[in-house]
Amino acid sequence: MKKENLMKKVYVLILLIGLVAIASLIGFYIEKKQLSNEGKAALIIRTLGETTREEFNFTSGTAWGLLNHNHNIRAILNDKFIECIDSICADGKYLWMFYVNNRTVNYGIKNYRLKDGDIIEFKFEQGGK
């Protein structure tokens, strides 16, 4: 009888150690995935008559880096706002708006760190819209 109780306790202990090990591995994987800033992102540029879409794989980066990769850009106010993309420039009536996943972003494009699945969009639209 005592031997059976001892064996049950050993099995329970082995099971608990196994569960702790599995939980630790899962936690390590999740933490690594969160710290890893790699994935895929899309860049969309909408002007008054044209829309372009580019797909990127990244290991780290910012919205600025995506836009600057294939386009000539000029920014103002410490690079917080885009003035020109490929010679299409804000003129007082129209300006470049910055969206991430269909939401406006209220800080500079150099500060936005890319996340897997992001859709980065620059729209040339009327001010105050």
C-alpha cells in the first residue's frame, strides 16, 4: 500500500514537472514572438487619381523606412509630417495623412514601429477632412 502511494506521488510529481516545463516553453515562445519585430506589412499610397500597394517582409523597421525604401520623400516638423512623396507635395489645400490599419496616427512616422500584418497608408487628401 505504501509503495502504491509513493508511486502515485512520483507520477504526480513527474506530471507537474512536465506541465511546468511545457508552460515555460510556451511562455518563452510567446515572449520571443512579442520581442521579435518581424513580419509582413503593406504600404499603400493614395493620391488624387492613383493608388499603389507594395508588400514588404521586415525584420524591424518603421513606417518611415517602408516609405523611404522605394520613394523620394520630404518631411517637415522634425520628420513628423510628410510634405512630399515622389514630387506630390502638400500645398495648403491638400496634405498627406498617415494611417496604420485604417486609423490615423498622431505621432511621427519615424516613431511608428512596424508590427506583423500592418497596413501603412499615406493618403493625399483635403485638409480638415
